[in-house]
Amino acid sequence: MEFIIELIGAIIIAIRDIVYGNKNPDERITVKNTILGFLVTILFFSLFF
């Protein structure tokens, strides 16, 4: 169970890296990224459960 959650987290981080790129590491953690992360997390949990 915890492995699945960690895997989902890794996928979310990878998706955010692909979408936003690694140009500005200091600006990666923003409100927009946080909201996107929550939405993707909810989407994944709704698919798995």
C-alpha cells in the first residue's frame, strides 16, 4: 500500500518536471504546482480506489 503511494508521488513529481521543466528550481514549488499536484493525486486515487 505504501509502495503504491510512493510510486504515485514519484509519478506526480515526474509529470510536474515534464510539464514545467527544470528551468527555475526555486519557482517549482508554487501555489499553481501545489494545486496541480493535489488534483493529480485525487485523480490517481479515484482511479485506484
